[in-house]
Amino acid sequence: MTARGEVRSAEALGRMLQQGRLVSGLTQRDLTERLETNQKYIWALESGKNTIILERIFAIMRETGVRMYMEIDDPLDEPLHDIAEEPNG
């Protein structure tokens, strides 16, 4: 499944990161081992836990009109669909 979308919140960022991990066939444990971090950190990111740093980044983006887009590569080259933001989000 290929997905792309505008990322306007920590929750949307988390969804994209989680989908990227799943498309890559990795568990949270696999990813923690590759990144030499802990599973709680990966879980927090994927859950959209709003840290002060992310809160400030998204606030700056809103105030300055900056947009962030992410795309997950599809190994099967299927059609794209948007998962980062729900309609009217």
C-alpha cells in the first residue's frame, strides 16, 4: 500500500511513521533494535504523543504557512491514497 499525505499534527506524523514501519514489514521491536532505542519511544511517536518539540514544530509550521508532506514507498506499486489527514482535517 502506498500512501502520502500532508502532515499537520503529531498524530498524523505518527500514522505515517507506523504505516511506513508496517509496509517495511518491521515490528516495533525490530525498529527499536535497528535504531538502538526503546520500544516506548517508537510507540510514543506512532501514537502521536505530542512532545514539546513536535508541538513547537507544528506551531511554527502553522504560523509560517509551511507544509510537510510524507510518502511511503510501495514495494508493489499500488495506487496512492491519503492516510495522514482525514477529510476536513
